[in-house]
Amino acid sequence: MTSRLAVSLVLAAAAVAGAWTWSQARHERRLMTQELDRRGSILVESLRELSAPLVKRKDRAGLQRLLDRMEARERLRGIAVFGPDGAELASAGGPERLAAPAATEDPSPRCAAL
């Protein structure tokens, strides 16, 4: 009888510890995803501000150098700048293609990063 009680207590403790660990892992993953989204938004906004003068001057070579530098410095799979019409102006990174944003009346460049 005593061994059955001991085994039951061990199993109950293991179940509680496992459930708590699973819950903590889900919470941590959610926090990390939110942080990654926040960093991505900051990166894209920074790229938009840096690329706007180059897009305005139609300096595609300068825009490509900017993207190459950002891609090398940040850990990105891909990065691209699109014009107001949705056409890709420059890109850097892997073979994944970034989806072009919809055309807009806003003359500022549209940016995307993976």
C-alpha cells in the first residue's frame, strides 16, 4: 500500500512539473515572438528612412549597397525595397522571394525583411 502511494505521489508531482514546464515554454515562446516582431518593425522603419533619399534620387546602386550592408550586419534571410507602385527596386538575401506590397499613393518606399 505504501509503495502505491509513493508511486502515485511521484506521478502526480511529475505531471504537475511537466504541465508547468510546458506552460512556461509556451509563454517564453510568445514573448520571444513578440520581441522578434518588434525588432523587425524597427528594422523596416529604419530601412525606410535610410532608403527614402536613395529612392527619390533613383540611385539603385546605392540602394543595393545599403541592402547588402544591412543584410550582412543583421541576421536576415532576405530584405527588399519596393517602390510606391509595388515594383521591387532592390533586394538582398536568400532565394526566398518577399511578397510585394500593394501599390499606394504614398511616395515613400515600402520595405520588407525576412
